Amino acid sequence: MSENRTGQVPRQVLLFSGHMIDAPERKERRFPPDNENIAADAIGALLHKLDTGERDLAICGGACGGDLLFAEGSVARGAKLELYIPFDEQTFLVQSTSRTRAGASAFMPQRLGPHCMSCPTS
């Protein structure tokens, strides 16, 4: 296993990929906003079961929905977090984080900050 940015090998690496909260115009419901707490509780329970903590590395994409719930739960347990986004930060913030969700502004500021790694666009 490779070292993380701090030069330490994580105890465990947790990778998450989930759905964004449904846009208001979405006809087929996949992740309706009223299911956010259900998803947060399920993610939190799994992070607890895995004994997620400060020696662990959590990796996700950071879009509003499952990714942010996983990121928030991981950080709350002290895990290091790396967000990988598919395009430049400003475009990502507009397209992938602007849907309404309770508490999003607490974690997702106008900039993603030190946790963000932009993926190269080709």
C-alpha cells in the first residue's frame, strides 16, 4: 500500500461512489432529498462498523448526495479525506454541489479546500 500525502501508510482506505441528490426536475426518483437522513445514517453506521478513524484515508468525488455524506461522516471520525473531482473546481461547484441539502453549506464552502484533487480532463 502506498503512502498518503502525510507520508504515512493508512490503516485502511475507504472508497465511496454514490448518487447525487435528485434534481427537482428528475422524473424517475433515485435519491430524493427526503432520503438524505436515511442515507447519512446508513453511511455513518458502516463507518462505525469499520471503526473509521484518524489512521484511515477516505476517498470520494464530493458531489452533493452520497459522496458528501460519506465525506462528512469520515471527517467527523477523524479520517483523512481526499476529494477527486472530474473537472475544474468552479464548474464542479456549480454543477455538482448546488442542489439544496441540509447542512451542505457547512461542509461545502465556495472552495473545496485542501482535500480536493482535480482529475485531469482530456
